Amino acid sequence: MPASKISRRAAAVPGGRPVTAAVTAVLCAALLCTAPPAKGAPGGSASQGAPAETPADRAHRDFLDHGPRAGVMTVAHRGQWRKAPENSLAAIRAGFADGAEIVEVDVRLTKDRVPVLMHDETVDRTTNGTGRVADLTHAQLSGLRLRAGLGGRQAAITGERVPTLAEAIRAARTLGLVNLDRAWQDREAVWRVLEETGTVRNGLFKSRAPLPEVRAFLGSHRGALYMHVVDDANAASVAEFGAARPPAFEVVFDDVRDQVAAPAFLQELRATGRVWFNTMRNGFAARFTDEASLIDPARGWGALIAHYRATVLQTDNVEALRLYLTQGVADPVPPGAVRVQAEDYAPGGRGRAYHDIDPGNRGDGPGRPGEDVDICDHDGAVVVCWMRGSEWLTYGVDVPKDGRYTLKARASSPYAPAGTYRIAYDGAPPGRAVPVANTTAHHAFVLQDSRDPRRLTRGHHHVRLSLDAGAFQNWNLDYLQLEPVGP
Ligand SMILES: [Ca+2]
Ligand SMILES: [Ca+2]
Ligand SMILES: [Ca+2]
């Protein structure tokens, strides 16, 4: 295995020194890469000379590496649910394919005590069935189909089924680690699956259980990979570990003033292991979220890496985080394109710049004083929300160059249909009705192409977005983007 391939996985921190092949080789020689694979591990049968190291081997080694140059690892929350149903085999594969070293899944036992992947207590949100997982047999669960993305009653039903943990961890065997959320209470059943499938090194347990319980499990389950979850309520448990610390701590803080968010505390954790933060929503790492990171990484991932010593980030935006870790940008405006934030509608007020059917700002975001456009803050995404039929908004857009442009809208909705909009340029009649897609959740924003390209001249343009009065309308708009599609 050439060192350059090793260095490809755990990405260098933007702003820091890139991990070159030479540096990696030195690190490997010094301390990191000499330990033989454990018995029964992926790649463990490799002979000398050309060890067949898999991505899972590298992820395992990286996870145990807390050296000063350890890169930041990416965790795909519930798999890559932007491409396949959450907690599905396809989402696990897509998460690894998009560069995650770890995929997070949720484990529950069926009525006949088969560990399966399911986040909620019931199957209602994510499948075409109903009922509690604990009341359904594995055979009954096998007959269900998963809904797209994050599910919901109006999400499309896919061909994917509810996987067993055995199927899921086998799918990950050579690809990476699997963070076993909600699995601690059923850890014996989960451990049996790992042993039977030869995937002990792939499964990552986590808990915030009392230390005697953790020690008892780790003492009797050799090779178990474990991460301890700490917040202000159990911060003292770190010291209780003594010298026998786990390789990682998941740190949860809803306020930057929390004890566990103190630089000295985090530095101390970082000295002996990895520091893991979750950035999917507000409150896991204060307001350092995925969506804040997409606006400016310094508001999210960048701050967690630079100031909070993050070396593992769990995200709902795998591709954007990988882009940031490898290239330093999270959600770049494409070359030649122009982006306008939905909340930055034109000045001029009611009847001139916008029409909104209910008085005031119904959202929780920063609306303009005295104006009626509804602005929400969806975990860092500042968006126009409460969008209803007959409402309209106007924007000023500076087009950089003559050419044909397509308009894309970064929008979200759990409904199907979600709504339609029309675009009018410079006072001309509006174009055709553009349907907004069901993205399976209010907080699941997707950049959607209107597929209605227009020729625009270089310079300032007036864009009016209007919502058909006769159509169901319940969606959220983060930004509009004009992208060049030809001369
Ligand atoms: Ca309003
Ligand atoms: Ca409204
Ligand atoms: Ca926005």
C-alpha cells in the first residue's frame, strides 16, 4: 500500500499543513501503521510485502490515531440519506462512497430480538408500515419498504428494505466503521452479530453509561471499539476513566459556556483521543451546525476544528464536509453563477418588493422590522418560510456575463406536492409553473433546477418569484442561484 493512498482518507485540516505522503510515511514508521491487524479483522490475512489494507482498516487505524497530525474524520448521520433512505444498506454504501470513514446507524431489536436498523421506536415515519419495532417480528419488518430520505408520510416509497444489523455491518466490512447508536442497551445481542459476521473492528459502541457498566462490558468483550458521550452532566466521568481512556469522546454542548466546551477541557481530551462533535442540528455543538457551515465554515465546522479541537464530525452533509476538509470550501457558488439569499429580497416594502398573506414575521429568524416576509432559522439555515399561495418576492441580481442561465432554488418541504413557483425577469410575463420537490423534511434543503433556462444580458436584473394561488404551497426557500448553461 503506497503511503500516498493512506494519506488520502483522513483529510488535512484546511489552513493546516496538508498530510503529504512523506509525512504519512514518517508517521507510519514512527508509531501509527506498524500494528498488525487483529485476528479476524478485515485485511488481517494479508501477507508480508503487499498488505491488502482496506478502507475499513484505514478508518480503524485513523480512529485510534490521536496524534497531533490526525486528520478530521467524517461521519455520515444515518448514512447518506440524501441519496437513499436513512438507515438503509444503500445509504450506508453511499456514505462511504462519498468519503465518510464512519457511518452512523440506529439499532433496535425486533419482537423476536433480531437487531435491525431503525431510528424511531415505530416504523411509521420511515416505512410504508405502522407499529412499534418491538411489536413486529423480523419477518413482518422484512415485508416493509423504506421511504425516501428522512421519510415522512408523503415521502416516496422505495425498493429498499429495513436491514438487519448483520446485513448492514457486512456491507461496511471493508468500507469503514459503523457507529452503533441506540445499541448500548442491547449490546450483548449487537456484540453477537459483530462476532458472527467477523466485524468486531467495524462496530463502534457508544454510551453515557456509568463507568462500572462500561468497564464491565469492555473487560469482557475484547476488541470492542468504544466511545464515551460527555456533556456537562457527566463531565466528571472523563477523570473516572483514569489512564484507561476510550479512543474517543463524543462531546455535546448546547452553549459555548458549557464546561465541556472549555478549551482546556477539550485540549485534555484531545491529548489522549479523538474529539467527536455532531453538527446536524442546533444544540449538539451549540449553534455550530451543518447549515451554518454551508453559509461560512467558520460558523460551524471550521470553528469546531480550530477552537474546539474536533477530530471527528458527524454530519447530514457528507459531500459538503468532505469538500471543506479537502478543498477548504463547503458550498461554493459555481463559476459564472450568481446566488441570492431568499431572505435578501429587494427593499421597497409591502406591495412593491413582496406580498405576504399574514402580518408580521411568523418565523423564528431575523425578519425585517415592520415587514411581513416570514423568515425562519432552520438550524443555521436562514430561509423564507410559511410560503403560501399568492405570495411573491422580488430580488435584484447582477448577472456577470451575457448567456443562457438556469435558475435553481435551494428549497425544502416534507409535502408532495410541495408547491409551485414562477419566475418573471424584468417585468416580463412569468414563466411556467416550476414544481418544488418533496425533500422529506423541512430542514432537508436540496438545490432544485427549474429546468427553464433564459437568456440574460450582463448587468442588473429584477427577478420576481411568485407562488400560484391555486396550488398547495408549503415549502421553504434558502437561496436562488442563476447558473450559466451556455452562450
Ligand atoms: Ca408573514
Ligand atoms: Ca408567508
Ligand atoms: Ca438563506
